[in-house]
Amino acid sequence: MPPAEQHPTPQSARQGRRREAARRMLAEGLSLMARRGVQACHVEEITAAAGVGKGTFFTHFATKEAFVAALVDQVLSDLARRVRPLGLGPADGESLLAGVGTVHLRYFQLRPEAAALLTQACGLDQDGPAGQQVRQRLADHLDMVAAMLAPAAGQLGWPAEHGRELALAMLALSCGFFWFGRPLGLGRESPAALLDRLGRLAAQGLARRD
């Protein structure tokens, strides 16, 4: 006999609706904050765009700042999933460094709103819980990239104790490129081949030249 058809329980249906509401708020909030600015964007605008009530927002996020921190975590987790595979295969130092830089550039080219978010999120109150969470999440990303680049850093003569600065150079270059490029109308249409060249150019500039 075929297995009995399983129907979602009321609890699982509620959980599904909660997840979908959170997904819509995060997606709409990222777009709104990139366009209007983190400080200028209001909770009411986010919930209206997501089609949920204001009360729903506060069942998921304690404050707007906590919402921004959740967005930062989502963006950096998404970016990390694209960066990590580069560390799985053998590569010379310059190619690995160029590859990591190129993935960052391509990511923010396709998601300039993410560049706008990260840049503005660093302006949250550094003593507040959300500001501390954002800084820690950025530090975690730099640690991950620095660990990936450690073999490349050794080949290129980059000091091992400054691996996080090397990772920061990759993140800052790519995020800043599209943060500044967006209002100027630059970068969005750059072909992938050009981004590859930019990534390799950055790698060459960071490499030791005897």
C-alpha cells in the first residue's frame, strides 16, 4: 500500500508562516535600507513592503538594529558559501588570492544592496548589542577568509600575523567598489572578465616583489 499522505500539523504550518514572514521582511528590508539608508528606513516601511503587521516584526526582532544585525549575518553567510569552495582545491598563492577577491567582487556586483548594508551597518552604536554583533560577525568572516588565504599568504610573503588585514583588503576592496560605484553608475555592468582582472591585480599588488 502507498504510504499515507502526511498533512502539516498546525504547529508546522505556523512555523512555516513565521519563516516566510521573516524571509519577506529580510528581503524587503535589505532593499529598502540600501535605497533609503539604514537610519532613514523605518520599521513601518519594512512591514508594509513585506505585507505583515508591525507586531510581526517585533516577534522576530527586538529592535531595528537587531534586524540590521540579522541582515549582516545573512549577507556574510551567503558570501561565505561562495568563498569556501576556493579553499578546497590546490592553487598557487596568487591564483587563490585573486579567486577570493574575484568572488567578493562578483558577489557585491550582483548584490550592491549588500555592499550598502555592510558599509552602513558598521555605523551602529559600537557599545550596543547589535553593533557588537555586527562587529563580531565581520570579524568571523575575516577569520574564515584569513584561514583560507594562509597558504597563499606564505607563498606571497605576506606576514602570517597580519592575515586578517589581508582578508580585510579583499572585503573592503569589493564592498567599497560597489558602494561608491552605485551612486556614480559605475561597476554594475562590468563584465566578469574585468572583475577577474581586478581580482588578480589586487593579488599582484599584495604580493611581495623582491
